[in-house]
Amino acid sequence: MMRRFLQALALLVLVGVAGALIYGARVNPESLPLDDAARAKAPGRFVASARGMTHYEVAGPDSGRPVVLVHGFSVPAYIWDSTSAALGAAGYRVIRYDVFGRGWSDRPDVAYDTELFVGQLRDLLDSLRISQPVDLMGLSFGGLITAQFVAAHPQRVRTWTMVDPVAARRDLPAVLRVPLLGPWIWQSTVVPGMAEGQASDFLQPERFPGWADLYRPQMQYRGFGRALLRSALYSTTVDLESLYTTAGRTGVPTMLVWGKEDQTVPVAHAAMVRRAVPQTEYVLVDSAGHLPNIERAGVVHARMLGFLAAH
């Protein structure tokens, strides 16, 4: 009797696992390798390093003062389209790139942590032979990355601008840390809906009807979801106030821009960043959500240009 029970239980478990694997395969948007053939479709340029291939784009004159734009958690460098155009037209040499795991950059099977994020940016600057201090701008998760870079290499930063930066730890279900099970849950239940979920970053998403379509191409290349999960888990380990305080102590001139109606990273979190980086020039943007550089581009870019000109 017990033997039959155990056999039935084993069969039930096997069927369940098989069903889960089939379901995961059906909803998983990733089916292609990010190889040379795929990169041939991409705009911009690529640079190789020991960590992987980085996709980047440049706007403005080669002789211009270098400004580097770092995007957020999952939307790659196109999130800076309007900012790149505005700063480039003003005479700055604007460099924006896809963080590893996103856009057209490689998705290495490594830890997504300080070493990777800071190393990628440092490698990019070295490859482009930019030895002078740069004006560094980070949006959302890019605020965390730029804070790490400022703290590690303050001599390489002329000014630091943050746009609605990550400023509070986000708790994740403990099950996501369980080997095999966690990645399956993430890949099967979170990743498939990520394109549509980006609309919540806007106060008025109806003004940007094609936003999800811009996001989807990166989702088809293997390693996308893995990179995001590892980045998310890593971010829960970072003491953000300590990080911003360390970066603030460098004395690098800083501007903080925040959309007043941000629902992704509420404006209440700005108080911590301002306390940690006391030299911050604070810009609160009315009628804007998490992406004020897009929703209120004219206002934000005018303040950015004024800040850069003052330093």
C-alpha cells in the first residue's frame, strides 16, 4: 500500500514538474542568443571588454564636454532619447550605454553587483579614452550605479545628476532566492509582463502609446530575466543611505531631479538623498511621474543645462 502511494506521489510530482517546465517555456519571451547577427540590427556602437560587449551611442560634437547617461533598472538607453538630443544640441558630447543584461549589451552569467556595474562604466570610459572628469547622470537604478561610481572614482566625475533615484530597499519574496525555483517563478510570472508594466512610470501613460513596443525587443534575448533578478536581489543588500552619504562626502557638485507624482519611487524618499548629499541642488518637477526628463523635458533639460553651465 505504502509503495503504491509513493509511486503515485512520485508520478504526481513528475507531472507537476513537467507541467511547470512546459508552462515556463511557453510564457518565457527569451528564445534567441544575443550574438553578432542580432547586434547588426542595433543602432550605435559596441565596445568589448573582459566583462562583455557594451552597446553605446554618442550624440553631440566629439570636442564637447563629455556627459554620461546611465539608465534605470530595466529600460535601456533609449530612455534618455530626448535628454541626449537636448544636451548634444547644446554642444555636449553625450554618451549613453546599455547596462549589462539590458538592451543590446551582453548578459553575462555573473553576479550583478557593484563590481560589474562600476567596472562596465569604467571600462567604457577607458575604451573611449576619456580621461577628463565627466558629467554623470543616473536615472532610477542608474542613481545607485552612479552613486557607486562617484564613491569609487570621484576624480573622474565633474558633476553628478540624479533623476528619481532608487532611494529605499525593495523587499522581494524570499522564495526568489531559492535555487532553480526562484528563477523559474521570476521568469514565468514577472518577466513576461514587464513591457506593459513600464507604463506606470508615467503620470499620463496615454501620451506614450508605443512605450511597451520599444521595450519588447530586448526581452527576446537569453539572459535578460536572469540579469534583472540578480540585479533586484543585489539591490536589497545595499545600504542606500550609506552609499549616498559616501558619494556625497566626495564633494562632487550634485543636482537631484524628482517628479512630484512619482509612484515608482515616491518623492518622499528625496529627503534621505538630500540629507546624505548636502550639496545637492534640488529640482521638484510638477506634473511628472518617474520619468520627468520625458514628461517635462523642456523644464528638466533647461535645469540640467543651467547646472552644467554653472560648473
